[in-house]
Amino acid sequence: MKITKIISLILAALFVISVLSGCNLAKIASGNAGKTDDTDGRPTGARAEADTASLSKTLEGAKAGDKFTLGSWEQDNNTKNGAEPISWVVLYQDVGKVLVVSEYVLEHTYFKKADKDVKFTRCLYKDSDLRKYLNEDFYNNAFTDKERAVILKAKITTPYVEDYQALSYETEDFIFPLSVDEVLRYISGSGTLIHGVPTEYDREKFKSSLSDLSGVPGIEKAMSWWLRDMGSNSKSAAYVAGFESRPGTYGWDVDYKSGVRPAMWIVYNEAEMNGYANGTVQPKANAELDKKIGALKVGDKVEFGVYDMNPYQLDGYEKMSWTVLDEDSEGFLLFADDYIGQVAFDDEKSESYDPKESNWERSTMRKTINDDTFINGLFDPWEKAKLIKTHVVTENNTGWERDCGGPTDDYLFVPSLEDIEKYFPDESTRGLSEVSYWLRSPDAFAPNIATITSNGSKYTKDPIGYSGLRLMIRIKK
């Protein structure tokens, strides 16, 4: 058989195979048969390596919004000139580490690609293709060995709902999508960062997925991008729509495509990070915070900590406002100007709950607000270091024979009736609009606890009922 005939038969066979399998013959011939076109922006050719020693010094003084480059990825849609440095935005400064997210949408892919002929797939982030892609393909290809050394394998918590219960699970990831809470805390309300601005590569490749944002200064087009929370059901995942300025918690079907903005923790001082985690290291002095606290006097207002005051509006976190009520040689007594949600004083499912008698010492509310998770959610490490553990004594102000509980040592607490009467002798100055708030004092009728109504008068409420949480703290000078 002639050589030319053999070659013709081979090519014909390859053509038939490619038609039957849906493969691209050019990809087979070029050796890329196993490579999909969903996430093919990985680096090609020569690329620069970040100076991680210099980066560590830069990040130590970094603030939210600062930018730097680390790693490389195809972005300008010109593979001939190699991959471009990835730009990252600092979201949160912690002790020895920073949380960052890519400035641009780097990819456009599935959260979980459905099996053949299956339209919807049950999937949580921990089991997603997106998680695998970020921690394998992206992590291994975007960074050199030296660059990967500064990326922390972090424990991250992801919420989900099952049988109408709010639950969560933990994973350990180098790279991950942000959560809804992280977007609300660090991005919402911060200008154009919320919008998924595509790279030139994504802009050209996924034109049909772009939203017109010509009305937003500096942005013409934007792309939706994945978050890691479950959406309204386990077949959907949360995301930020290209035309929106807040997360879409209803979700997008996991087997649809959306943009990818990787996030990660970068370590700039491992010794400090580990020391802070185990309690042997305090954050370095914060001159700006020290100056602000040093200028305070009784009656002043001060911003300290953050909280999502309007959780149903998805408009981000607000700075907490406090009034300075008192001063001593150690520090200042602060009282929150507003409540941070309505909560129960006691949980009837708690082992410490007594249906006949409740008090501050045993209350589930006290335990919850003095837990590290709650405190870390309100205050950054430098603010947390300013908190004074206060010896709290709850007296039986009414003379009734109620068990007030023993004294406690708390970072966060609520006022007693004596506190309210001392600092707010005029009832008209005590109330909060449309909501009552808890005191820690007992009432005449067990197991009830005293509250202050919206008009400033004293009232009583069953401890398993709900009332506003209005905090008190003491901070160091």
C-alpha cells in the first residue's frame, strides 16, 4: 500500500472519530485533547516572578483598597507576549496576614458542571468543580513555587441551609471565592470594586456574558462572578451580578457559567500571625487608633467596630457609633448608640436555662456575645486589643428576692437598670426608635428580665423572648 494512501486512511479515521465524539481535530493534532475551553487562560511563555520579600514589607503597612501584583495569568488576550501579572486588592488587614481578591474577573466557568443530560446538580462549594479548579489548576499554574510559599492554606467557613436550618462547614483552601458576608463586609459600598470588571481576555471571549455599565465612571462592561454560599437551594450558588452593586443571594444555577475572582490570604509575617492566633502576640501599636481614643472625653461620640445594621438590605457593614459615658484612669465606658439585632436573653434549649429563673451570669446571650467569633466579627485586631475585660456586678436593684447571679468578667455586656438611671436620668433620652432593649437586671416576676422600651420606660420580658441587643464596652486609653 502506498504511503500516501495510508496517510489518507488515517486522516479519514481521525475525522470520523472527531465527528462522533464531538472533539476538535485541531486540538487532537496539537495535543490539547484533554484541555477544555472553559478555563484556558493559564499562563503561557515567559513570565515575571514577584519579589515576595519586598511584598511582605509592603503588605505590613497595607490598608483596605491597596493593590499589588502576585502571580501571572493570561489577561490581554495576546498569548504571544506571555501571561500578565495578576493585580490583587487588599480587603482586610489582620495580624501577619491580609485577605485579598483579584481586581479583575480572571475566568468564566461553571460552579459545578452537570453530568451529561443532567440539567441541575445538587452541589455545595466543598464539592464543587470551582473549588477544585481554584486549588489545583489556578493555584499550580498562576504562581511559582516562591510565590505559593506566601499563600496561606486557610480554614474558611461557608454557610448553607438544610431542612430550614442555618448550618455551616469548614474547608481548608489556598484559593477560594468570597462569601456573601465577606462581600458585604469588605466590598459593598466601596465604589467600583463590587463590579466584576473582566480582563481583555474575558471581555473578548465571553462578550455575551457582559453587562453594560456605561453609567458607572471608569467601567464600561462588567461580568457576574461566583461567591461560595449556597443560593436559595442546593442547586444554586450565590453570585454578584454584573449590573448589581450587592450580592445575589437567590443564586445562579451551579451548572451555568459565571465569572471567577479568586480570593486568598497572603502571609507577610508568619511569626506574628501564629503568635496572635495562639494568644502570645498582641498587634503592633496603631497610632491612628491611639490618637482617636486619646482625644476622647465624656459625652463624645466615637466610631469603633463594624456591624451589618441592615442585614436585609444587603448594603454592607456600617461603622458602629458609641457614646462615652464615663472615664477612669484605665479607660472609657462606651454605650452603643443603636442596637445590633433583636435576640433572646436565654435559649430554652441551653443546658444552663432554668424556666423558673434567669440571670446575666447564666444567660446564653452573655455567652454568645463574649465568644471570640462574635467579638472578632465586630472588631479588628487593633480594636479588640483595646477592649478591657470588665468586672460586671448585677445587683438586685428592686429588693425582690431574685437570683441575680454572681459577678462576671466580660468584654461585652449590657447595662443594668442602675446604669441606665445613673447615666440617663431623663427617660426621654433612654429609648431607641421602635424597639426595646435588654438590661441585665432581673424583674419582680421570675424568670423575667428588665428591658427599656422605645419610649424610655422600664418594662419586663420573658428571657426567651426577643429584644434589642444594645452593648456596653470599656476600652483602654
